[in-house]
Amino acid sequence: MTTSYDVEAASSGSAMPGRDAEGMQTWNPSVGIYHKAAKKKRESYGGIIAALQDDMARAGQVVKSYPENFAGIIAAIQDLTAAEYSPGSDVGPKPPGGDIHIDINTGLPEWIEGDTQNGQLWFDTRQGRLFVWVDDDWYQTNGADGIPIITDDAAAPSVENVVPGQFWWNRAENALYIFDGTYILADDSITTNPNAGGAPVWKLVVDSDGEGNNALLQTTATLPLAVIGPRVTALEDYTYLPDVDLSEGLMTVQKDFNEWVFQALVNLDEGL
């Protein structure tokens, strides 16, 4: 039975053909070049297994021991083949192994993932990014680093492949948006399927009033009141309360109400 020993590098030319007494070229197969345990088994079943073990050792695999018969040869071939199909790297515009199918119910194309393994790599030539397959999907190896898009007007950027988490800066309105991974269809429904023919949904993150102030940040100057209506008309004498004409829209945000309450307290204090 062949066993695993220390691995050593082979000398050059050890498996090269030689010539017999008549000058004819002959092959002198050498085994145990890397797997020293089977160095003298080149003319038996053990020699076949040793040749496979040499390839395993050369590839950095853990070399097992096998019985010197057909069963052992088959097992060694299977172990070597399994190593050849270990997760590697693929390059192309689409993930490896998958295919596009047409949904018979909707008539829309959908991507069907192929047989992938955890740790398999794929370099997306469309985006110039490297992805790795983990459990259920392809994940970018260095995170979602979509380059921010900058436009000079409020028209949403026309980008065919948008990365979830990608930013869009509307320079004309000083507004920053983020793509949340959803798409809006013609019937105003929302989907997460990028192949459904929808347009990316950009969510406003922050905007500016042009003077460096964050206009989107909610403060008492912009917080709308939940209830707007008469507050003191039921009183016969409201001398201590500031008069306000609600029909003129003078009390619409929290700031207006705060000012009214403060002035009412000042009037009440002075009156008393």
C-alpha cells in the first residue's frame, strides 16, 4: 500500500525517454518523484497510484494512501479530479455556470444560477469588480464600491448596471441620493429584480439650500405640525395671548408654535 511521506522536488530529466541498445527511444517512467514512498513501484498497480500521488503532491494536496489494486487506482483518480474542480476564478460579463430563462408566466427573462461552490471567484468584466460566491449569492470581495455618479441636472442618471449602495450627486440641486437595490416598474410597483425592466429607485440622503445648510435635516424650523387649527378662540378674554391669524399660514411649523408659546408666556408674566 502506498503511503504519504515527505515531498521532495524532482531532478530535471528523471522522467525523460532514453534509448535502448539498438538506439531506439524508450520511456523509463519514474514514480515517487514527489511522493517518495512509491519510488520503486513503477512496474505495478502501485506505480499507477504513485504517479497520481505525485500529481497530488505537486498540487499541494494532502496525499492519502491507497490499496494497490483497481479500487485504489479509481479512488486516487477521483481524489485528484476533485482537486482539479476546486473553487477557482472565472472571467466574463456574466456569472459562471448560470443561464437566462424566460418565465412562462410573465414572459420576462430571469437569471438562473448554476452549480457554484463557496469560495469560487468571478471577475465581472462589465464593472471591473471581483466577486466571491458565498452560500446563496455573489458578493463583491471589497464591498459595494460603486463610483458615485455626478450630474448637472435633476434627471436620474442613465446607468445600466447600478450597484446597491451607489451614490448619485445632483450638482444642480446640491442633493445626494443612494440606490437601495429596488426598481420601479411601469405600473409603479417595486421589484428587486434588475432584469425586470424597471428604473432604479434613488432615495434622497441629504440636500442643501445652496449656502451649505443641510435642508433635509429636520429641525423645529421645518418640522410640520401634526394638528393646525384654532387654539384660543373659545376664550372670552385672551389678552395675555398673542393674536395670530391662522388663515394667513403664519403657524405651519414647530418654530411658529414655539415662538407663539414663548411670547404668550412673556405676556402672561408682564400682565400678572
